[in-house]
Amino acid sequence: MNVLLPLALLLGGFFIFAFIWSARKGQYDDLETPRFRMLLDDKKILKSNPIEKKEEK
């Protein structure tokens, strides 16, 4: 029982640190574009990949 409180505080501190670190690194900068990324044309992605170009020929 004496271990649970320090463990909970340590775990909570870790998650706060992880959130602040990811926010500073730009993880939450663009929240709109990823929703629409699946709607982009796949042919554009294939043209930019040199491995796929070799297979198409």
C-alpha cells in the first residue's frame, strides 16, 4: 500500500512529461490534414516512389 501512491505520482509525471514533450515537438500542430490524407489520389504517391516505378514498366 505504501508503494501505490509514489508509483501513481511517478506514472502521472511521466504522462505529463510525454504530453509536454510531444506538444513541443509539433505532434499536435496540424490536426486537420490527416483526416483528408486518405482521400488523396494514390497515383501521385506511386509516381513519387522509385521502387513502384520499376514495377510498373
